[in-house]
Amino acid sequence: MSQYSALVVDDEPDILELLELTLSRMDVDTHTAANLSEAQHALNGRNFDLCLTDMKLPDGNGIDLVKYISKRYPDTPVAVITAHGNMEAAVEALKSGAFDFVSKPVDLQVLRRLVTTALKVVEQRSKVIDRRSRDTLLGESRAMQNIRNKIAKLARSQAPVYISGPSGSGKEMVARLIHEKGPRTDAPFIPVNCGAIPEQLMESEFFGHKKGSFTGAHSDKAGLFQAANGGTLFLDEVADLPLHMQVKLLRAIQEKSVRPIGDQQETAVDVRILSATHKDLAKLVAEGEFRQDLYYRINVIELQVPSLAQRRDDIPLLAEHFLGKIALGMDSEPPVLATDAVAALQRYPFPGNVRELENILERATTLCEDNIIYAEDLQLPELGTDQTPIIEGDDSSLDGYLDDQQREAIQKALEQTRYNKTAAAKVLGISFRALRYRLKKLGIE
């Protein structure tokens, strides 16, 4: 007896026979239905581990069935079979709750990968795997509870997710959780900062190249898509992609294949796409700086990560976590936040978000006395009348500003003690180990 069962919905006997044969060879028991009504009757009569449905049915369409299953049987992954090149229908199905899609004519290799991934979702459900995302994505505010609930749902799907939110808010952490809580957890998670790759090397980095395809190509090289095969490719700062690469990226996502530079053959890739940027992508589309078709393709589902200012109640918990982490690096006891320090942190707007909070606490840990951090130890930037820090630039500029303050204080102490590190640590009111940690982090010789 087969371990798994699938419902296959299609009114074409040839397609049904092909799908039945393919699934049976994967040890999946198949039940067929020729229309929407038969499919609903079958679903009401027994449990299925997977559903495959054609988009066009005699008494409705695949989207209707996707919505029906998503509402009544949310634990059953459903994939749609779309006409070749009909990406609008595929995107609509994904938005409606479909697990994934496959295009006609059905590529059996693609179909088998889809079924294997879907059945991993079933395995995870049956094992009741509990990777509590609250241990990684800290915070008990309503905003963070909502994010964790959405991550759990998105992890079960293969739909592309666009993660929006300000710099330093934890977008990559969210992407990693979506990957780790889903069926691709044992495969690679490949993050790439699209703004950090030189434009002339982008195509090679994403798709790879063959030896001798251009000057400097001394050997074959696999690209990021190949490296992420079977897993997840996280495109961070996707808004920084130049237009010519946006076209190539769109094709790779739609065709589920890539062609390395200098190669005559395309290589099939099974990759889930997650993307993010702190920029307003919709505005860039309106201004013609980002392709609308690519935006439509990667933004099937949008997940907004809140700024730290939108979840101030989480600041004490985050601060405790970071202080423990910092103390572990210094091999010392975590400092205690005084009441006025907690109040100051909760008033501060944090333009640099969670990343800025960690930097502020690192500096305060270095400079505080008696292992107690008071508000004055935080050295928060002066606030203007609109409660924003009076510092020009983005959060990376702010990070640099905070590091510069720490560097200046340490250098003064070193000069005062004629570069005796033990004495300098006493002047700063910190341990020698803490000073050594800061010297290394700030690159002070």
C-alpha cells in the first residue's frame, strides 16, 4: 500500500494517465477527478496528501479548487497545471494559495521535483516539527506574532515572497526562517546582495560560465542559481539590479532554467525565490527603474517587516538578548540595563532599527562602569524637534558614527595611559578582555 495519496483533477484522459503513471512510480496512490464537482466530492470523502489540478475545468477553473482547498483543507498542498507561458494564471494561483505550478507540456522531471517537495511538507506535518521562530525572531509584540504566523504559512508554499521593510529590521532573518521551516530546509539557502556585485560580473555570478567564454574564465563556474538548486535563493536589495539583469532574472524565474555564459544548453534549476529591499519597489516601477513584469513575478506575496519603532515593547527583550550575546563574546557577565536606560531606548526612534540597537549596546557595554548601563552610557544621538536623530545619512552612516565615538574614547584612554592596555581598561571602567574585544572589532592597532 502506498504511503501517500494524491488527487489529480483534469478532464483530459491522456494527461490523467501520464500523471497517474508518474505518481505511481513515486509510490503515490492516485485518485482522479474530471471536474471541480468530482474533486470537491472526493476531498469531502477522504484525506489527500497532495492535489494536482488543471487550470481549465469543465465546470470551473483550478483557482476555484485552490481556494476551496486552502479554506477547508489548508494542510493539503495543491499545485496547478497551467498553459505554457501563462504566467498570469500561475501567479494568480500562487496568490490564491497554491503550493506551486507546472506548465504544459508537463516536464516530468519538474513534476517529480514538485511532488517530492510537496510530500516533504506532509512529512514535516506528520512529524510535528516545531522550530519555534520566536527563538530566532525575538519579540512578543502583536506585530512580531503576526510575522511569525505568516512565516509558518509561507514556509509551506513555494510561492515567491517579497520581504519589505527598512534597513536593519531583520529581512534576511525572516527569509532564513521561511527557508528553514519549509520543505527545503535540508537544501542550501543562498543569500546574495544584488547591490554588491559589479555590473559586468552579474550574469556570470547568477548563471555561471563555461571555461574560455570570456577573458579570465579559466575554468567552468557554477552560478548562484545552480548553488541554490533544490533550496532557496534570497535576493537582497533586489532593487539594485540593473535593467538588463532584471530581464535575464525574470526569464530564469519563469522558465526555471538558466544558461551559463558560453554554454549552448540550458540547465534546469529548482529554486525558490525570496527577495527583499529597503527601497519603495512600487515607486521604482512607476518611475521606470524596475521592470513591472519582474515586480509582478517576485511580489506574489508581500511580507512587511516592522521597524523597531513600530514594536517598542520588544526593545527590553531584544536588549537582554544582545547584551547576553555581547557578554559571551567578551567572556564576561552581561551588564544590567538601568531603568533610565530602558526608558531612553524606548523613546529613541531607531532609524537603524535592530542593527542599530545592537551597536548602541555594544558601545555601552564597553564604556559603562560597574557593569550597569545608564542612559548616559548609551550616548544616543541628540534628537531634533521631530524626534529624529540629528545625523545625516542612512543607518550605515549612523553605525559608523557610533563606532567613531567608541574609537575616540578608547584612543583617548590609550594615549592617557601611554598605551598601557590594562591601565586604559581601568580608565574606561571595563575589563581588559572587553577592551581587547573592542580593539579587535574597531580595528585599532
